[in-house]
Amino acid sequence: MPMNWVRSERPNPTALLRLFCFPYAGGQPAYETWIDRFPPEVRRNVELCSIHLPGRASNHSEPLFYELPPLLVTLEQMIVPYHDLPYAFFGHSMGALLGFELARSLRRRELPGPVHLTVSGHRAPQRLDPNKTIHNMPEHEFRAKLREFGGTPEEVLQNAELIELLIPILRADFAVCESYSYVPEAPLDCSITVFGGNDDPKVSRDELLDWRDQTTQSFSLRMFPGGHFFLQSAVSLFVRVLAQDLKNVLRRVAPASLLPQRNIK
């Protein structure tokens, strides 16, 4: 049985909304640090949970996944116990694909799905990926691609021990994405927000706009300065916009939560 992949560094007993954050390929971003940047009304009402996939941190001994379907099966098992609150998904790059397909998988099983989906740095799933597959590239080409993408710190790329640990995880994650085959289904009935980088060489604005076909509810697109990892280079702006997004969701699921709190004497 896999270890628990869902973790909250700051459990919030007053939360009215839970935000599940899915990692990008090879990464385990410190999503929990965003909490400190959220305004009080969001910090008070949202519990942020990070999804920790195999190969990362304390899950390092678990076998890696190379295809999406078996990964979704385990993600479903991990999410179901957290259906006590309305919840939203956030995912960047590979994480966007995981969040989207998990929402569809939960719907197929007639389980409660997310009330909102925020996808970042990933083209609409029905759009074919024109980029060359890289998960099976020779080592030197693979490392060059990592440097080109910009998500792996240079100090990691230069550290022989660290990069040797990271490359198998990256190859597995890229295999999950590159073996993905979109199957048409009805649009989701949750709202969708899409984030993108103005200078992202991997994903164009038109490819992001096509996410609007994946929802019957409200849709919005927000572009940020920067490339594929704009959520790092423009983190202050990014987190501010994400917090506003969460406030909009809270207004729908728990509107009274955003009223000013009064001291009761």
C-alpha cells in the first residue's frame, strides 16, 4: 500500500475549502509557503494540501509511474478521504494534467469532484503536443533539455549526486505526460482558471484558451510575465492572483466566510 501522498504542513480546522496542489514533472514545490502570502480571509478559510508523488522526499522508495491511468487509480484512493470539504485543484505543467484527468476520473466513478480547477502552464488537453518527446533521450540531450526548460536549478544540474537521483524521476514524469492520449468526454461542471507565461516557449496563449472547451461553468485566463516557470519568477504576482481566484471560489461555496469578523463580547 502506498504511503499517504496528501500532506498539509498547516492543517486548518476552520477551513471551508481545501486546495490540492499537484507538482510539475520532477518537482515537489514548496506550495505551503504560499499560505503566508495569502490575505487573512483566504488564509483563514483555505487548507492547502500538497500531493507528494513517488520518488520525492519520504516517498522516495515507492516505485515510479510511467503511465497516467495507474497513477490516477492511486490518486483517487488518496483523495477520497478528503471529501469532507468542498475542494479545488491546482496544478502546474504535469500537475495541470493530473488535476484535470483526476477530476474526470472522479466524475466517472460518480464521486464528488472539485468545485474549481486551476491549471497552469499546460496546453488544453485536446490540443496535440507538438514538442519532441524527451523522456527517452540520451543523457546529454536530456540534461540539455532540462536546462532549456528552466525548472531545474543550475546548482542541481551541476551536482552529480543530486542530478543522478533526479533524472529517473524526471524521465518517469515526462513519460507519463508524453504517453498521454486525450479521450473526448463531456466538459467538467466546475469552473476553470488558466494561468500562463507570456514568454513560455512550450505553451502558447491560443493553446491555453482552448481550456474553455473543458468547462460548462465560468472560465478565465490570466497571463504572467515570464517563461514556463513564471510561478517562480513572478511569484508575488502569481500568488496574489491565485488568492483572488480562491476568494471567488469561497464566495460561491461559503459566502459568509468573507464577511468581516466581529469580536463577540
